[in-house]
Amino acid sequence: MGNPAKKLLLVFNPHASSGRAERVFPAVLRALDAKGMGYDILRSENPAQAIEQLAQRDLGAYEGVVAAGGDGTVFATLNGLYRKERKDRKPLGVIPIGTGNAFAHDLDLQPGDWGKAVDLLATGKHRLVDVGRVTTATAQFHFLNIIGMGFAFDAALTAARLKRLGKGAYTLGSLWQVLKLKCHPLRIEIDGRLIEQDNIFVEVSNTRYTGTSFLIAPAAQMDDGLLDVTLLRNLPRLRLLRLFPSIYSGRHVNFAEVTVFQARQIRILAPSGYAMAADGEFRGETPAEICCLHRDLAIFSK
């Protein structure tokens, strides 16, 4: 990694964690310098800009591309890489200096663990992981962590407005949405099996965590060729409040109203116009097809 002919490209979001990323970034660079690791910085103001900048960047000089920010920065970096031919994609790394950092959690990196992340990058070790692909009538995009709909989308949207509060934004966003609980008539096809029910949320997970520390898909593995689908049927608000604390430990999957599936391909048929939250970004709406690309991307990992 110290070879000056090869270096990292850092995709940096200065607005991550309500601007806290900007304050810590100089220390991250000093840690990279101390490891003798070369780097260039691709500074972006928003995910759409980062995707375009990365898609147009020649990556030939780099050993890897690193998302320095939160889940939205990971989403942008991933989708910028997937705008390139497969042969031109580089391994993806993560420096978790955002608010949620849910994908980083599955790499054993907590929010603010940027020192540990730099150590991980310095090893140069890679592993292949699954990538989710979403196709709608108007767009196609990829995700590493999770797709959320219904209550999950509404909670993520509220949390985004509360990010200045830090990690607690996701909990507060979820509790606020309990008060405004909505149900949708869901039609979903999971590996060809049609399910119809009155539904509160759909989560399609490639990894275990969402938000900061919600263990939404405890059985998920990022390299098993499967996506984990979590459905919550209609239930009263008080029952949802009883269920809510169990999401931190993953025990929510034991509630009768929660159903979990593992699948390679999912089709959301109805309701139409069901908005989606993808890895911290709000992108696309149903009807949609979601599939798992098995071990399709190299990431920096132990």
C-alpha cells in the first residue's frame, strides 16, 4: 500500500454527520500519511455529484476507492463504481465518519472508528461480497446494505432531518413514525412465491444492520448469494412499541407479525409508488425488481 505508484481515491463527503466529518478528516489524512499510504481526494457536495465524478474518473492509478463519510457516501461510491465496466472497478473501502454507518458495522467498524478503518485499508486485504441491484421503470441502482419501504422509508426520512442529533436520530425517527403509523396493501414476489398482506414495512437486507444499531436482519451474510427480506404485518401501535426495543438485539424476528425470507430475487408489485430508502439515500419507487449479484464486488476487509 505504500507503493507511490499505487494509491487510494478517497470519496469524501464534507457534509457527513452534519459537518462533523469535515472536522475529523484532517486527522484521517494524517493517519493515512503515517501508514505511508498515497491518496487523492474526490470531494463531493452530494451523492449525485459523487456518482458522476467517480463514473468519469480514470481509476487506473488506484488500488482502491474509499468512501469517507456515512452510508450515503458508500451508496454514491458503489454506484459510481457500477457505472464502469467490471474490469475497471476497484475494491471499495470504508472510513466511517458519517451518522449511521450501517454497512461499516458489518465490517466491525463503529461510527468514528476511522483509525481502525485506516488500519484495515493498510493491510490491503480484500474479500468478495454480494451487491443488491434494484430495477424500476425509470432507474437502476445498486446497494450494499439495505432497501427500506413503508415505515422504514418514513423513519429514515425523519432521521435524515434529525442527523444533527447524531446516532439517536434513527431511534427518534422511528419512534416519531410510530405515532403516524400507516399500513399498505402489499403484493410481493419472493423467488416466485407471491405474498399478499396488509403491511407496515419491507426491508431487503444484504447485511445485518440498518440505521446505526438496529439488527434488522440477524441472519444476513454479505457473501451468501441471498438477500434477507423482513416483512411486518399490520399491528396496533402499542404492539409495535413493544416490538421496537427488540430490533436492537434482532429478537423482533420472533414476533408473530414479522416474517423473514431469504431470496435471490424479489419483485415488489404493489402498492405502486412505494418510495424506497437505499443505503441512507432516497431513490426510486415501486414497482421494482431487486436481485442479488453474488460476490460481485471486492471490498477491503479482514
